[in-house]
Amino acid sequence: MKKSVRNIIIGVIMVVSIVSIVYSKVKPLEVDVFKVEAKDLYDYVEETGKVVSENEVIITPKTTAQVIALYKKNGDEVKKGDLILKLDSESIVKQMDTISAQMKAYDEEKNSSLSLLKNQINSQSIQVGETKAQRDFAKHIYDQMTALYEQGSLSENDWKTSKQTYETAESTYKQMASNLNNLNAQYKNTTNSTGTLNALQSQYDTLEIQVNDCNVVASSDGLLTEFDAKLGEFVSQQAPVGKIIDPSNYSIETYVLTDDISNLKLEDEVVLILKENGIENEFRGQIKFIAKSAEEKISSLGLIEQRIKVLIQSEELTKNVKSGYEVKVKFISEFKKAALSIPKTSIFKIEDASYVYAIREGRAIQLKIETGVDSDSEIAVESGINPDEVIIKNYKLEGLMPDKKVIISKNSKQ
């Protein structure tokens, strides 16, 4: 009796198992699907770009000195002539004070010399007048003596004496007049002597320019960027401390490998991706500039690469960014218009041939396909499927096999 009960139980279990196996084979498999549609498909080359301004002015101090005051900070809007920072000019001002004192001393010495010469000229002029009068009187006597001598009324000795007196007076007068001329010439030369003063003035003017150069001002209107000067630090002559950019004229600058540049041309559309608060937002842009020659760039792996500069413009993107922002740039390397595209996850290989599972008359069937252009997640099908074909997304789904009865998941989008 016990043996019969045990056999019955075993039989029931076997029947249930067989029924379960049969049911599992005939039970429809629930699958997620998508409907094949024709759409434009792109393959991209992705690079990293940076927002730059096409109109930018480099801020470079004209002298090396310590920063003693900051009037603007990074990101401020500036107007032409605005004071951005001030450098220490104390040592220059001291040099100017020294030269100014030298100029004053020189001027005082010159005025003193001119005053002395003027007094000497006045005194000499009096002496010239006196010797001229003496000369004229001696000449008058000499003329009278000569007339008497010629008439025989005067001895030769007396005539010679009057002549000698006249010649002495004439010589004295000429010497005094010559001395006066020399003093006048010296006065004129002293008055016109500007060489030393001009040299000092030139030094002073140069230092004054250097003092003005210690005031670093904006040379144009715009946005102050990459400005990192700090109080107390030294800035070097001709070493940039920042930029002034035109925020209304942004571009995205990137560098493309020479192997990829042949696929790009001016006015090509590109996809720009800006990450904000962890969310990637896509924008459209156009290539506006492609450099004619390559530049050496160092890759993230430290390799030397030949890359070509490319500039992209995007009105919708530049409304949301500032100079220096990093942007992903996706260049279209291949394009297929109205392609029948499917997700890459739906494709599987059998002996190097590509297949997908499609649904026809409620059953899964294998379709051999030929593929073409592929993007990040999709691939174009050149042959093997029809428009509106319903394709199973996950070919790895457990229980999925050719001719398997399937039902479409309620959550599946077609």
C-alpha cells in the first residue's frame, strides 16, 4: 500500500514537471521592442573645446613691480581707461625727486651765474664808455697836434707824444670793448646752455612714464578674465596678468587630429555639449575657421600629436557661457540620410555575420543584416530589414530563440 502511494506521488510530480516544461516552451516570452524608422544618422569625432573670445586684449604690465592695490576682480566688466591694479612706484618717485632737486640746483646755479655776468657786463660797459671818451679826446688832441706839426708850429717830439697818447687810448678802448663782447657772449651761452638741463628733464620724463605705467588700466571695454594678480606679489614686465574679452563675440576653440580634419569643412554643423549641474545640454554650432597648418600638442597620455585649430560659433550656446568654459565638441565624420537605424544592443554575431531578432506573426525570427554608419548607440542597416520592422531590443533575453512565441511588453515603446 505504501509503495503504491509513493508511486502515485512520483507520477504526479513527473506529470507536473512535464506540464511545466511544455508550458514554459509554449508560453509567450515578454520582450521589449522598437520599431525601425528612417532617420538621419551621424557618426562623430569627439574633442574637448574651450570658449574663447575672438576679440581679446592681453593685459601686460609695462614694468616689474609689486602689486599694492587691486581695483577689479576676475569676471568684472571694465571700460577703457578703468584702473585695474596699481604697482609700487615709490623707488621711481624717489629718483624723480632726486632729479628734480638736481634740476632746481642747476637752475639756481645758472641764474646766479647770469646775475654775476650781468653785473660784470654793466661794470664793463661803464669802463668801455670811459675809455671811449678818453680815446676820442686823445684823438682830438692828436689831430690838432698833427695840424700844428705840419704847419711847423710844433716840434716833432711833442707831436710824437700826442700820437703815442692817442694810440694808447685806442688800444685800451679796444681791449675794454673786447672784454665786454666776451662777457656778452658768455652771458648768451649761459642763457642758451640747456644740454645738462635737457638731459635731466629727459630722465625725469622717462621716470614719469614709468610711474604712469604702474597704473595698469583697461585698454578696451569688455570682460576681465584669467585675472589672478594678488596683493603683495610681484608681476613681471611683459608677463600677462589677465585678458579683456568681448563677451558678445565668443567662439569655441578646439584642436582636431590631422587624420580627422579631412572630413571637416567650413559651415559644417557640429554638436556642442555643455555640462551644467551634472546635466549635459546639447547645442548646435557651425565651423567658422580651420587653420591651414598643424600645431604640436601633448595628449593626456603625454604623446606629441599634430592637431589643427578649429573655431566654432554657436549663438545659442554663447548666451549661457563665459570665456574659459570647457565644452565637448562632436564633429560629424559620417552621415547617412534617412537611414534605417537600430540600437547596437540588438545586434548579435553568428560566424562574423550580423543578425537581429524581429517579430513576425507573433514569433521571433532571425534576420541577417548588412550594417553601415554607426553612432554612439545606433547603427544604420543597409539591407536585411524593412521600414516599420519590429525588432527585439535585447537578443540576450533568457529563452529567446528562433521561432519563439513572443508578446510585446506593455512598457515597450514602438
